[in-house]
Amino acid sequence: MFGGSEVIRTFYINGFTDIPHAQYYYVFLCFVYIMTVVGNGFLMSVIYLVKTLHSAKYMIVFSLALTDLCGTTALIPKVLDTFLFDRRYIVYEACLSYMFFVYLFACLQSLTLLMMGFDRFVAICFPLSYHQIVTKAAVAVMLLCVWGSSLSVLVVVVGLIDHLSFCGSLVVKSFFCDHGPVYRLACNDTSLNYIIGTVALTLFDCIPLLLIAMTYVCIAFALSRIASGAERLKALKTCTSHVILVAVFFLPLLGTNIAGMTSYIHPIARMVNFTLTHTVPALLNPIIYSLRTEEVMKSIKKLWKNTRPNNISEMKI
């Protein structure tokens, strides 16, 4: 039995044990991680190097790319280390840290997407006041609130686990130190952990998605009042990248959680879906924003043109 005071404390992560040909899935995760690092690193570099992108809107995009990069770095390398090299035992304190950072960056991704929705809402519904409302200072304050709220809630969620006692099985039936599978191993009352977990899910998944949906209802109403079809289409195009990001991030996550509460999902299917939910959106975000955003594409072409003459002159020398 151990709680918060014992010295020898380890969990055994049991995920992916019965998956046939799991090594191919690990190779896929490795590929996803490499491309996520390259894609998000590239997007952040473009935003940093091109002064025309030093705006409030791209502060939010930069923040999303950063949290995507950190989120996948918190998860995928450790997953690969755990299952490729069969290092499934994890020290108690390391398990809680692992849980904290994986969920922290997932919460930051969710709230950053909500900020993007607010940006599009103001841009379309209040275009004349956009630059007075969405300023760099306002975005900086919102980002501080996003980080502060995420850190505060996660400290409580993870901290409550440290007050539990574990006297039975220490096998975590997940692919990482997942909150639910860990606290359910405890011998004492876990009702508070369940409540706080539900509150966190509501705050960082359900409410942001609901608010984003409400912003798009307002956007749709505003677009319906635009007489010109061309102007309506132009305004709509500015939202498509964000809509895709929201769908890719929220729908699989909520779908798995809702299905898990209302019916039976095979543990392997649940784990595979959760790994994809935590990794694929971070891979797609920079691709979507690079390929579907005209400003970013123009900036990439501008950087390419600026580097070509230098390369040619260096070759001549």
C-alpha cells in the first residue's frame, strides 16, 4: 500500500499489450512526431521571421503551434520509449508529472482554439472595431488567462491523486499515465477525483466547443446579412481553417468520451483513438494553416524569394 509518503512507488503501463503488429503503429507515431515537430517549427519560424505576421491574430496561431509541439513532445517520445523498449514501469512521481503535462497542453490547445473562434467572431461580426478589440495587449492577457486557468485546474486534478492510497493492482490500463485509469486503482474514496475530472472535461472540452459553436451561429447570422455573394464567400473562407481544426480536435475526443459513457468500447480501440486524438491534430494544424491561409502562403513565398538571391551569390563566390 502506498499513498503520498512511501519511497518505493511504481506503476506498470499496460497499454497496447494485445495489439497485433504494434511495431507498425509505433513507426507511424514516430513519423507523426517528426512531421509535427517540422511542421509546427516551420510555422513558428515563418511567423517569427515575417514582420507582417506580427499581429494579434498570429500571436494566437503561434501559441497553438507551440502548444501542439509541446503536447506531442510530452506524449509521443515517452510512449515510444515505454513500448518499443519495454520500459513499462514508471515511478509514481514521474507518472504524475507525465499526466500533468499531457493534459496541460491538451487544455491549452482547446482554449487556444476558442481564442481563434473569438478572433473570427470579432473579425466578421464587428469588422470596423476589430483592430480596437483584438489587440496584441488583449491577446497577451487572454493567453495569460488561458495558461493560468489550465495550470490551476491541472494542479488540483493531479494533486488530488497524491492523496489517494494504492494497495491493490498498480497496472494502468492505458498507453500513458491517464487520469481515469490511475485514480481508479486507488483503495480509498475516489468520488472527488471523479467530480474534478468531470469538471475539467466540462471546462476544457464541452464549454469551449459550445462557445465556438455559438460564435459560428453569430457568424452565420452576420454572413446572411451580407448582400454580395462574393463578399459572403470571402468572409466564409477566413473561417474554414479554424472550423477544420476544431472538428479534428474536438469531435474524436468528445465522440470517444460520450461513447465510453453510453456504451462499451474495446480498450484497444479506445487507446488507439485517444493516441490519434492527442497527436494527429497537432500534425494537421500547421498543414491546414499553411495551405489554407493566404497570408501564410504569401509569407512563405516571400521568405523563399528573399533567400534565393543569397544562395545564388554564395554559389558564385
